Amino acid sequence: MTAEEKHVIKWGAKQPMIAPLRFPDLAARAYVCRRCGTAVARMAGEISVLGRPAVTTYENPAGIACEIVTLAGAMHLEEAPEGMTEHSWFEGYAWRQAACAGCGTFLGWRYDAVLPGAEPAVFHGLLVAMLRRARPGPPAESTS
Ligand SMILES: [Zn+2]
């Protein structure tokens, strides 16, 4: 069921559907922290890294599957000061942990290229399960 159909059922067709944008500075659709709603990336920033789809599931050394989305830019994150290359899912990139600046929840990683000339030089890989997509529509709307 679409957001419009839900709206018609709840409010009737004559009531115009108001689009509550929680982040007026991000008219484009955004990824926000699932816990506190802080905007952390634009959905338009999804990129393919090393030829892989933007949303890919990786397994960490503990055997836990992590579905992450790779993004060309991110914001409102607190990042660890040092990067590590051990167990990196992206060859040639050092990872560092990134947490939501709004509530401190761990959201994923920032990746920095360790070799000059690598493209992209920096990107973020954030855990899909920890994010919500914010878009015009009822606040309860969620596509994940
Ligand atoms: Zn948060």
C-alpha cells in the first residue's frame, strides 16, 4: 500500500496529504539515524565502490552479516580518530567507526583510501538496519 493510499484510508481523499519534512535543509530524501532521527546522509549519495552494488551484505570476522549502504558523503557523525586496514571489506581502504552525533549509536564506518589516487578517496559504509529513510509522507512511513 502506498503512503497516499494509507492517507486516504485514514483521512479521506479530500484531506490534502501534507508532507512533514523533519529536515527542511534536506529536501532530497535522506538517511537518518533510526534511533534519534538525525540526518546522516543524502540518499542521492549512494555510490558503488569497487564495482559492487551500493547496498551489499558483508560478513564480519565474527560471522555476523552486515548489510551496508555505501555513500559518497555523510554528516553528523562522530568518527574514530584513527583508521585500520585489518579485516577491511574494501581492499585498499582503512576503516574507522562512525557513530551518530545526535545519540551516539554506532552506525557504521568511514573508509579512507590508503593508496594515493584511489577513487573515491573517502566514503562511508553505514548499516542499513541502523538507518531509516526520511521522505515526504506520514511520519510512520518506512520503506525498510
Ligand atoms: Zn542518533
